[in-house]
Amino acid sequence: MHSPVVQTKAVAAAAAPLSVVDQFPDRAWMKYERAQRIVSRSRILRRLTLGAFAQWELLILKGHKDRATVAAIRRCRRVADSLLTANEAFLLHSLVAAQRAAGYAMAEFGVYQGSSARIMCEAKGDCALHLFDTFSGMPDLGEQETVFARGQFAASLASVRRTLGGYSQVHFHPGVFPESAQDLDSLRFSLVHLDVDLYASTRAGLEFFYPRMIPGGIVITHDYSILTSVARAFSEFMREQGRSIIELPTTQAMVVI
């Protein structure tokens, strides 16, 4: 016979939310904000950590995935600094390739130097790609945002245009979001990639794009499992919509509409 205490604990455990936000008190090593702050603000440290890790991933991917796709990811990493691992880049490429048959627009919010946008361009076919960024780095941060600094990850619009110069149907929307998305109400999207690092920006992206997604559309976010601000915004919003989040083995998470 089970005791009432055991039964109470079992009920509580079953009712507990499964979001990574609720697991953050038991923080794993990649979630420590001090380490995130140090690594994210040093390109040298990013190359020694994220860059080295991505090279190993590329080597493994080359052994069992389409070599043309792996080569395209490698090229994209060479022309611009990338904040995605190779596995994350491969997943993004695969999702874009799968969604291009729908024929609708795609979008990326948080472009940085254009490496991930270039990966999307490699797979999108003739679909339009809309890119949203301040192109002057991070905007003003909330009081709870302690990992990043205002102006961090700045890349000029001109330099990103050069990075993506060989691709068609690429549209740039510089400025603070969502003001930069004015006059785009008629667009519908089959895939949206969010990589904005902050609670307010992630929330703004979801509020704008979610009602404009086609049935079967995909919203994917970077850094869901390592940045508490991103995880909280994404989890809260999708909970409000009654949507289940698919957490991936990378830092990414996605929702199919």
C-alpha cells in the first residue's frame, strides 16, 4: 500500500511543467550566465569553443550526410562569423529545404553577419527571404538581460548585403522590430528562424509572425535550451497558444503550426 506522501509526490511530479524554464534551477554548465557573458563577447573564445566544436560536427556529418549540403554549410561558415553549430546549421538547412515546396515567404529575425541567412538561401529555392535586424547590434536591454551588451553582435547592412549578394529574392528590413516589419501584413510565412537572444525580442517576433504562419508552417528558435530569456518567451507564448514545443538535441526548439 502506498503512503499518502508518496502518492502526493507522484501527483505533483506528474503535474509539473516540462519546460526547460522550470529546470533552470538545476543549471547545467552551458547555462551559467557568467560563462555565457565571457564567451559571447570574445570572438577568439567563440572560435576556440563553438568554432572547434562545429569543425568536429562537420567531420561527422560528412561521413553520413549529403556532401553537397555539408560543403555548403562549411562555405557559409567561412564567409561570415556563425553563432550556430554545424548540426544546428544542418537542421536549419533541412527545414528550409522541406518548406520551400509550399512556395510561401520565409524570414529570419536576428541576422548578425548573415551566415545563417546564407544557409537558408542555399536551400530556399525561389521563395522570398525576409531578414530583420537592427544591423547595429543589440537594442536596449531589459534589467533582467545580463548576458549581452547593447550594440553586441553588430554587423553593417552593407556587409550582410555583400555576404548574400549572389542570391535572389532576399529582402532586408533594417531597424528595431516590429516597426521594421510595417507594411508586411499581407505576407504569409512557411518558416521563421528566430535568433535574437532576448526575452522582449523573442516575444515580439512570435507575436508578429505566429498569426502570419501558414498551416504546417514552422517557427524555430536558437538558444532555447541555454538562454533563460529565450526559453521563457518561447515557452510562455506557445503555452498561451496551446502549442507543444519540440525541443531538439541542439540548443534549438521548434513548433509546427
